[in-house]
Amino acid sequence: MQSNSIWIIAVSLVLVLPPAVVLAQNDVPAAPEEGGPRNWEVSAISGELNLREEPSRKAKTLASFASGAILDNLGCRRAEDRVWCDVQPLGGGPRGFVAAEFLKPAISPDGSVATGPDDSALRAGQGDFDAKGMIPCAQQAGQPITQCEFGVSRAGGGYATVVVSKPDGRSRAIFFRRGVPIGADTSEADGYLAFSAKKESDLNFVRIGEERYEIPDAVVLGG
């Protein structure tokens, strides 16, 4: 098992607002580490929501988001008689500020709103799993699919860390956010293997270099 330091990618987040309520202009949601939803959904806007470089209407526009876009919640503040939230697109992208009145807590794939700390990576590193089993896998190009043991630690809302035991005795951790595989514990020693993923029905096909894994939604979401 690799060093626990590679697992600590979680942030502490707690829901404090009802998911169906769009934020009022005068409300200042708590910062994630103080109690806010993990993700926002852009809502109640007819056009697109501008992402500003600073919390100001005069600041440079970095990007824009249509209604329904999912953003990471990085905290909110009041500026220019308005509440602005520091955000970043789910999975990466430009970071900046958007007007809070066009945000609401995002509903996760399992129907919940992700709350509390995402401690799945930390727990997985400690061997604290919610479930164990077998998944289809292959370790080399052209190798037939076989079965590998796995353990999964879940943090709700589709946030999870799946640890696969490889035939050579090593392990591979695969990180999920909102039910989407976003990365793995590759390192310089691995050569920083390329990561890719696609989904067909309820099955996630993950490639890490030549490694291949097939991970059902049920592993990540439970149930």
C-alpha cells in the first residue's frame, strides 16, 4: 500500500441550505470548511452566469456557465453590496467568482446533496472500506480481462475511493466525485500514467496507462 499522504485529497464540506432553494442575494453561505455544500448548481438564470476574476461586476470575465452547470464550492463573501462565491468547474477549469443568487446546492447522482467532509480517500488509505468485492480488470495491453479484488470507501453523493489490489501485490486507488471517475494515485515512479474514463449504461470503464478497470455505479453509490 502506498503512503497515506496520497489519499488526502478530501475537503471538509457540510450542507447548510435546503437543496431546492436558490440563494437570496443577501445570504452569505458558509465556506466549505465551515459548513457549505460541496457543489453548486447554476440556477434561475435565463442566459449564462459570468465567472469573474475578482468579486466585482467590473472584473474580467474568465468564463460563463449555462443553467445546470455544476461548480465546486470554494467559499463565499460579500462585496459591492452583493454576495459572490468562489467556484471552479467540477473536474477542473478556471477559478473565479460568480453571483450567489444564481446558485443552489447541487443534487448528486444518488439523489442526495453531498454534505460533510469527503473523507473517502483518507479512509481508503487506512483500509476502512464500506464494501469489498471483485471487479473486471487487466494490467497490460492485450491482456484478457480477469478479476481483481477491490475495497471502496464512500463519502456520499457519489464521492468515493475505490482501491484495487493488483496481481503484483501493489494497489491502485481510483477517485470518484459525483459518481464520475476523475483520477487515480499515479506518481512519478509510475511515469504519471495517462488517465481516461468513459461510461456505458451503469458501468465505468477506466484506463490508467495500460491498466483497465470496469467499475459498476453500484460500487461507488452503494445500494
